[in-house]
Amino acid sequence: MDIAKEIKWNKEGLVPVVVQCHESGKVLMLAWMNREALANTLKTGKPIYWSRSRKSLWRKGETSGQTQTLKELLLDCDGDTLLAKVVQKGVACHTGRSTCFFKKLGRKTIRITEKPTVDPAALYGKPKKKKRPS
């Protein structure tokens, strides 16, 4: 069976992937996959995503060391969203938090619900200073 034919890809050839902690059920992040990312994920058991900003494949943790191991991959009833249940090593968010969903919206406020447990600079190195125009 060609699994990719069962998925309703968007016009860019991508499908959203909700990434969830296998043990706790906590939603960790949202990512995207194309056909190649899906095939490699199923083959290796290591989630591989499509970076819309870099226009390339990326494996979670390839820079930060905060890796994921796939436990289960599910397709929703409409065929247009995947749910990846993973074992997360370290933090899932580039901000150093366990989840990317840490901003609780109120009617007129946004409350930060989780502090970073890891310094983002330690994960990715210190950001380069932008040069000022002369």
C-alpha cells in the first residue's frame, strides 16, 4: 500500500504533524512533512520534518541534540493531519521549554505558563550579532 496516497497533501505538498509525548500525552510541537519526510520517518523511526523557512528536510535534534524517537504515527479521519507520538529526549521547543505551547491566551493577555529549562544558547550556540548599517 502506498501510504502517501492516503494523505491529503496541501497545495505545497505538505501535511501538518501534531507531535505528542508518547508517555504523558502532552502536545510538544507542530511540524510539517512532505512525502520524502514521511517515507524517511517510517523507514528510520526517527521523525524527519520539512522546514518551510529553510525549504529543506530536518531531523529534530540534529543541531540541538534534543532528539525524538517515533513510537506511533496516526492519520486523522479526514486524512489531512498526522499525529506523531514520540519519546522526546530533552526539550522540544527551541526556546528551551518542554513544549512549544507555553503561551496561554486570555481575553486581553498572554501568560507564559512554563519557564525554559535549558538555555537556548546552549542548544544552538549564541545568535550572531547583526551588523549595523554604516
